Amino acid sequence: MNIITKLSLLMFVPSITINAVADEKPQIEMFEEDSFEEFEEFEEPEKSDPLFWYNEKMTSINSFLYTYLLIPVAETYDYVTPEIVQTGVTNFFDNLKYPLSVTSNLLQFEFTDALTETERFVINTTIGIGGIFDPATDWLEIDKNYEDLGQTFGTYGIGTGFHIVLPVLGPTNLRDLTGDIINWTVNPLFYNGYRNYNPVSSTFSLSLTIGDNISQNEANLKYYQNIISTKYNKYIELKTFYEENRKKLIKE
């Protein structure tokens, strides 16, 4: 997943601010609040890291961008934007993930979860006005069963491959990045009606993908700030946190 233009990210920065500047310990969608306690201590995994030099440098670059650009923008947005608008942005991105999620559930033979995801999509797209609202959760208590292709590959025993730190988007690995690339390239917005490459719609599709990834991977900016303020190597800590997080999701 290549970064076409970093400036295009700014229009999606609001999606990272949900709970990011709250006084209490912030949360990300895939974790319960006490889940962070499992990763209070970090150790470098005993695996090959051929991109170590690059990853460490990119982590430092991202740290600068987060500290002096994204976090201040996020805090400003959180201050001036009503919570209902912020929640609507998150709901919108969640609803867009339906095709990927239902496909991943089916590939894992999780047919009940696939049906649940379909119910959520239909309800939120209609009653929820294109996914801006989440009546499936708020009214009907139908929980999310989101899965991605990286998790699907993991359930089939495919290894993580080497770790990669992406500009702005942060930690990932070869397996998860491959899943993200497939997700983007099969997105209908990537093509026009004649199945020919459409640079305008594909750029928009990539922007949506970037916005969603920022929302998921960098929502916990306060937690990130805590990591980079410690005496430990921030690259090793972020890498370990990411990999352990992914293992947890695959097992669930």
C-alpha cells in the first residue's frame, strides 16, 4: 500500500481522534481497556528483521510527524468537533469494511459471523444513513465480527514475514500488508465502469483505505506518546505490541 500523497491524509486525520485525547487511557476498537496490561513489558521477538535499519529510521520519522503534526491536529479537531460528528466518521469507515469483513469470515468458515456482518451492513446502510449511525449496535445490540485478510492468512498458517514500518501508517508485516494491498486493488472504486484503471477513483479509494488504517492503527495516540517517552527503544516496543496484537486477534 503505497503513500500517494501525505497531505491527503490530513482530511482523514479526524478519524484518529476518537478517544485519542481523552484524559483516561484511550482505547482502540479491537481491544478492551485492560488488554493493554498484557503488553506492559516488551521484548524483541527472536525472528529475522532484515529491514531493521529502515524500520528504526522510519519509526523516528513517524514519531516526528505524530508529535508535531498529527497529534496537534487531532487534539485541535477533538476540541472543536462535536463527539457525534467524530463517532459518525468512525461509523462510516466501519461500514465501508463490510465486503472485506464478510469475505474474510467466509474464508475462515465463520458463517454465523458473516451473516451477522451482513445484517449490520444492511441495517446501518439503510436506517443508519449510509453507515454514519450504528443502529445495529445501539438499538439491536448486534456486535461487530470484523475480520481482515491478514487475520485470514494467519488462520491458514501463513507466517507474518518480516516486519515493516510504513510512512505515517506505522507498523505492519509482510502478511498483513499483502492483505491490505489485495483489499485496495479489489475495491470497486479502483476501477471505472469498464474495469479500466481510473486514477481519480483509485486515488480516492486509496485515501479511504489510508483513512481507515489510520483510524485502526493509530487511534491510540496517547498510548503511542507513552511509548516514545519511555527509556526503551520505541521501534522494538511498537513492533512487539503490533505483532502480539495481531496474534491475539487471530486466536480469537
